[in-house]
Amino acid sequence: MKKKKGMIVMLCVLCVLLAVYFVLQNRNAREKEKEKAQEEADIIYVTDTDAANITSFSLNMENGALSFEKRGGQWYYADDEDFPLDQSIPEQITEEISQITADRELEDGDALEDYGLDSPVYTLEYADDAGETVTVNFGNLTGDDYYVSVSASDSIYTVASTLADDLNYTLDDMAVLDEYPGIGSGNLVRETITRNGETTTYDSENEEQTEDIAAVAGGLGAVTLSEAADYSVSDEDLGSFGLDEESRITVEAVYTDDGEEKVLTLYIGDENEDGNRYVMINDSRIVYLISDEICQNILNS
């Protein structure tokens, strides 16, 4: 009997503890909701747009002016829709500019020229699918903040200078470049060079060409596709780089990758004033710059 009473007491205590736990949990949840609501109420929004609704934007930052448009769910560089644009970057930019927050909003501010906003150092503009356009102007620096104004508003804000830094892109930053394979003397099977209608072949199975294979493989392995002269060259402009069919040197490299034979086609064009050669690979429309020394090694010259 005593054992049953003890269990009943323990169950009662457990029920009380559970009730207290749930009361405290609900109270903490309500407090957190209040704190979150208060924090959101204290946020000063310079812009407040759903990023998914932005259909175009333009940046005029330290690195110059760039404009982009969204069509069919795809972002394009406005000046060249064939530009190989990294889609993640405009998505990131629209997230940043759609909800710009300020450190403070000036009360009874002076004239725009007092803050450098009559002649902004930087500007950004975006439009949404409802046809609304928002322009943000950056004026003078004040400490670590810029004075900022927005179209259709008399308000002046201070915004962290890191925003301007984050938006200071170049086209090089936004391009998706081609992947270049890993080629060396260990996996190069054969290289064929066609120049002025004449063909030269270096074959790894030819014991007399061991040194030649090592040399051309060293050149092919030293290639890095990091600098571009043109991101979407037209057929009409190939001649200006010496990459038209009549002028270019064609290198076809057969190599193995995980036991499978693959082919890299490399086109080598003219040399520029800095001692680099214009090159293209496979069916890409990007014209790259590679040092003449590397090209000479590829050609075993």
C-alpha cells in the first residue's frame, strides 16, 4: 500500500514539474517573439523589395557601370547577352540591394549637397516586375558609413560602407570560365599540331619522341584559363585575334582521364603587345590570354 502511495506522489510531482516546464517554455517563446518583433520594428529599411521580384538592376560603383536583366528566370549582362554570367552573383546582388538597412535616418537633414548627394560617388538602380524603379545614391563618407538617399524620398540615411565594397564587381568577377583538364606526361596520349596546312604529331608510344612528349605535356599542363580578352567573340571578330580558321594554329591533345580517352582542342592565335597569345578551347566563345612561352612549349618550338 505504501508503495502505491509513493508512486502516486511521484506521479503527482512529475505532473507538476511538466506543467511548470510547459508554462516556462511558452513564456520563453512569447518573450522571444516579442524581442524579435521589437528588433524588426527597430530596423531602418532604405529599400524593401522582394528580391525574387527584381527584374533588372544597374550598378555604377568604383569599378564602373554594369547592367543586368532577368528574362525567363535567367540573368543576362545587358550589353552582351552571350556573356557567360555566373547566375549566383546577380542572385546574391539582388538579395543585398532589395533590403538595404541603415544605421540611422537623419532627422531635419541639411541640403543634399551637404552630404555629397547632389553628385553621388556611386549609384545603384533596380526595377521590379510591377514596373517600380528604385535608385539609391551614395554620397560622402562619414566614418565607416556613406550618406545615402533614395529616389522618391526626402530621407537621408547612413549605410555601412561595406555595402559599396560588396557591390564593387568587375565583369571578370562575374564570368564563368571554361574548365581546363589536367594534362601531363603521365596521361598525354598524343598531340597533333596543324599550322599553315602542315601537321605534326607527337605520340607517347613513339619511343623516339619521349622528350618531345614531355615538352609538349609540360606546356599543356602549365595552361591556366584565368584572363580573358573577349567573353563571347563573334565569328567576324576572330580575325582580330588571329583565331580565324586561316590564321590560327590548331592543337589537338588526346589524353586519358580515369582510363577514358578524351580530346582537348586548343586554338592559338596572335601575340599581343604584352607577350601573351590569344587562345580558345574546344567550342567555347571565350578568348583567353596565355603567355607566349607556354604556347611555344605546347608547340615544341
